Amino acid sequence: MFGAVYLSVARGAFRRYSTYRAATLAGTVTNTVFGVILASTMLALWRARPGLGGYDAAQAVTYIWISQALLVTVAVWGGGFQDDLQARFRSGDIAVDLYRPVDFQGWWLATDLGRAGYQLLTRGALPMLAGAALFDLALPADPLVWAEFLLAVVLALLVSFGLRFLASLTGFWLHESEGVRAAMTVVSMFFSGMLLPLALFPGLLGELARVLPFSAMVQLPADVLLRRRTGTGLLGLYGFQLAWGAALLALGRAGQALAVRRVVVQGG
């Protein structure tokens, strides 16, 4: 019964985002334009420094288009359910959410999955197709690799949701989580591999970036599609994403329990 409820919530979120066609078109064009600019920059850099970070030129350009496809899908910039949740903090409707006969965290996770599914099909797939038409991309022909990539994207979304849910929970104490969300966005953009592949990060900074949960959002799915992780390495990648996803969801559940107690104490 509860599984059907969450599935219905995810479908509802998918349909909701599909109604904003003009915004989707504008976002897709924006992703594509930025993809062209960044891919052209990467090509110039790789002509000067061939093989940088272990990528050839085609792989480096492909990485740019993968990151553009994942930018909104895994909400590296934040947004999604967070905007709705923040609005409900301001209106006081958050108290109603806590009294629903479904889990608070599960409800918003289902919403985010529905949103991500729509964004992957539009602002993910369409810029990637444009990139493939304009540049020589190192995309795999094997459908199994694409299936492995999609699994990595789902796990990346769990990690992303876990991080954003924790940031949003601060609204129970701060009443306005925008500052925390902005800080999270900056850190996510830097350490996820959104700006540059983490292989280009030097020394200890690179080692730190690879063990933080943010790397699971962009860098690791890109590694799967570029076939930089195969066999046992691929299983280790999934294990890393799953471990961080589970840990962050558990932290979110603990934070939710504290938040509920605070709302009750405040009489909300």
C-alpha cells in the first residue's frame, strides 16, 4: 500500500514538471550552450596538454556533456523538492506534512525521483544528443554500459537527495535554510566533478575529493559511461555510492526525528 503511495507521488512529480514546457526548453538550450562553450574550452586545453588526467580529447569532451546532463538531474545546483519545502517552512504548512500518514523523508524522496526522471529525459538526454551531433564523443555502443550508467545515476540521486535533505532540515531550526543551501551548492559544484574531473585535482585535495560523497553525484556516473570503472572496480563504485546514500539517508532520518520533537515543543 505505502509503496503504491510513493509511486503515485513520483508519478505526480513527473507530470508536474512536464507541465513547465517553456522552462524545460529554456533550460535545455542553456545546458546545450554552456556545453558547447565548455567542450570547446576543453578541446583547446587538451590540444595544449594531451592526455591530461588520463583522458584523451574525446573523453574530456564527453565528460563535459555527461556533467551537463547530470547538472539538473541530480540537482547539483540544489532546487527540486528543496524549493517546495522552503516555501512550506515559510507558510507553516510544514506542520501538515509531518502529520501525513506517510513518511516525511520518503514523501520528498519520491517527489525528487519523479522530478529527476523527467529532467533526465529532457535536460539530460537532449543536450547529450546535441553534443553528439556537434562533437566527436566517446559514447559506448553497448546497451549494458548505458544500463550500468543509469544505475549509477539512480545511486547518485540518492546521495544528492541525502545531502539536500540534511541541508533543508536546518530550516526547522533556522526557519530559513537558504544560506546553508547556498553553501552546499558551492561545495557540491566543486567536489562533485561538475567543474572539472576530479583526476585533475592535485595531491591531497584530489584524494579528499574522491572520498567525499559529492564525487558520487557526477564524477562516478561519468566514470561508468566512459568505462573508467569496470568489473570489480564497478562494483566498488556502486558500493561507495550505496554506502554514502544509506549513511546520508540515515542521518536525515535522525535529523527528522529531532525536527519533529522541536515542532511539537513549539506547538506546531
